[in-house]
Amino acid sequence: MQIIFVMIGISMTLALGFLGAFFWSMRQGQHDDLYTPSIRVLLDDDERTPTANH
């Protein structure tokens, strides 16, 4: 029965850690630009970098 209390404590600590990481990422501006990632798949990436062989 004690293992249940230990597992609940561990899961609550883990959940609070993930919640803290989420709020930290929101404060740091990780989710500010919501438009560019949605259109990035539509943009062409055909820019070639010059190489020394050519």
C-alpha cells in the first residue's frame, strides 16, 4: 500500500515539473510566432550553397 503513495508522489512531482517547464517556455516567448511554422512547408528550400568543387 505504501508504494501507491510513493508513486502518487512521484507522478505529482513529475506533473508539476512539466507544468513548470510549460510556463517557463511561455514566459521565454517560445510560442510567440504561430504563423511562420504553418507556412514553412509551403516555402521552397531550393537555395543552393556554393561548394568548392564547382
